[in-house]
Amino acid sequence: MRRGSCVAFKGQQVPIQPWTETIQIGALGTITSSVTATYELVPHHGPIIRRSQITRSCPRTASQAMSVEYTATSRRSRSGALWNLGHAKTVDDGFRALADFTYGSQTGR
């Protein structure tokens, strides 16, 4: 694990979780190139915002970084909530189905 690959949270060191994505670039069904980038996630908070230069995103190089928590990227099941809502038999079933449904500007905190 490289230096600075943990964050302090509630008195504990929490590892930053990297993930890699490859984006294929092309038009009309023809892939002409691809770009691969590795991103970092602070598990309890959200992705680390990468610096960018004119045409590319740059990995974190400093010991400090900014991460952003956004309710739409939470691991709560939005599709599961909508499926349960569609199968609700009562109003109370509907409220239970949507209890953990958060996105955009909505938050459960």
C-alpha cells in the first residue's frame, strides 16, 4: 500500500479503495481508442476528486485530497426500492419500500 493510502475515521485508519475503469472511445459502433484510469474511494465518504490537466485526469500525488459524498453514489438499492414500490399492496408497503431510497439532493441524514 502506498504512503497516504489510508484516511483517519473515528480513530481508525481506513484504507482508500482504488478501482480502475476503461472507457472506450469511438463513433457509430467503431471503437478507435480507449482510456484507462484508476480512481480512489474513501469507503465511508465517497470518491476522491482527481485533479485534471487540459486533456487528462491526474492521480493524487499529495498527502491531502478532497472526497465528495453524494447520495446518488451510495450503495443503497434504488432499483430495489422502485421494484418494491411497484409491488406494494398498501400505502404502508409503499412507505417501507422507499425508506432507504435516496438520490440527488435527498439525503437520509
